[in-house]
Amino acid sequence: MIRNDWKRILQLLLVCFSTAIAAASQDLSQPEQEKAQHYLEETRAGVLDAVKGLSEAQLKFKPAPDRWSIAEVVEHLALTEELVENILGKIEQAPAGAHERDLKKIDAIILASVPDRTRKFQAPPSISPTGRWTPAEAIEHFQAARKQIADVLSSTPDLRKHVVDHPALGPLDGYQWVLTTAAHSARHTKQILEVKTDPHFPEE
């Protein structure tokens, strides 16, 4: 009887220990946090540099009727960043991710696939540009949301523990949402640069 009791106690301790190890392994490491903060800053600067000094004519130039102007790209970025800011603000209320998720593999997929413009995606209406802001206002919204995302990254060590579905990438934890956001702005910075190289882009 005593032997069986000890066996049950040991089993319980092993379960508790395994759960604690799994939870600890999902805490955000300092190198991960630093990597994401650097990527957020790098891609933020990329957007700002790409639109710096552009005239109204340049901002509103459309390479084709079915393509976005630079102003529309910036509005889309601002809307997306605000959406992600809202997701991250509630991330601790989201369900826990499955323990078998290969976090490093998903991170790598995000960093490789999201900035790749060889694959096109249709933006949903909620983050499609409608001219609701001036380009200057859109930049302000983009920067404010980006700052909030960076603040969440630096103040929420358990971003890895909760997941929210992404429409194209599936379940992403909070850290992966941060990576996706930065990668998304890198993707659209490329789009802005493509518009600027159009032969009909206004000189001023």
C-alpha cells in the first residue's frame, strides 16, 4: 500500500516537473526578444526611409488601376499594425499553443515567406486602404502602433504561450505575430520601392 502511494506521488511529481519544463521552454528568451526588437526597428526605418521626402503626386501615383499607390500601401501598413496591436493586447487571454509546435521552424517560415513578394495575397477589407487618412496621418498611426507592439514584446515574457490564428499562416504565438508584423512591413517596403522604379513615377 505504501509502495503504491509512493509510486503515485512520484508519477504526480514527474507530471508536474514535465509541465513546468514545457512552460519554461515557452518563455521568450532574451536573444529572441533582441532579435525581434532589432527586426521591428529595422523594418520601421525601412518604411520611413522609403517614403521620406515624397510629394503628394508621388505618394498618390498608381502604377496601374489595380495596383496600390504608396499612400495606399502606407495606410494598409498602419491598419495592419493596429490590428496586430489589438491582438497582442489580448494575447494572454488567447488559448495555449500545442506543446508539439516546432517554434523555430514556424519562425523560419515567417521570416522567409512573408517578405517574399513572388506570392501575392488579397488583403481583407478590414485592412484594405480606403483613403481614411492622409499619408502623414497613416505614418503617425503606423509609428504609434509599432511602438505599442515593441512595448508588448519587451514587457510580456510569455508571448510564446498563447496562440491566435493567422488567416494565411495558421496558429501563431504572440512572438510569431511580432515577427510576422515586421516581415509584413518589409514585404510592403519592397512594394513601395517597386512603385518608385516605375517609368511613369512622377519626378517630383
